[in-house]
Amino acid sequence: MEIENLESAIKFIEENTDEKTIFSRAYISNIHKIITNKLTQEGSMYPGDLRKHNVAIKRSQHIPPNHM
């Protein structure tokens, strides 16, 4: 499944990208949705969307930025 998703993402990029393409949040989110399509859920219930709440990383001193 992962390989098929990567192939789909590459196809999307090839068909929708040229020298005028703006790499917006929506464009990147769309690629993320393609890559994570039908994979076992390990994180967000909404892949490609911005987080709706703050998160923490166990055993890490890094503090991720606040959600938007």
C-alpha cells in the first residue's frame, strides 16, 4: 500500500506541478493525504489537516508549536 501511495503522490506531483506552482499548505496537505491513504492510523484521524489541539512528545524536551 505504501508503494502504491507513493506512486500516486508522484503522479499527482507530475500532473499538477510546473514552474508556476505555489507550494501552499493546501498543496502539501493534498500530497500528505495521498501518501497516507488507507494506511493504518497511527496519528491524526485527519491526515493532511492541521492539528486541532496541542501535542506532546513523551521523553522529549522538544515542545511542538501550538496548534493553529
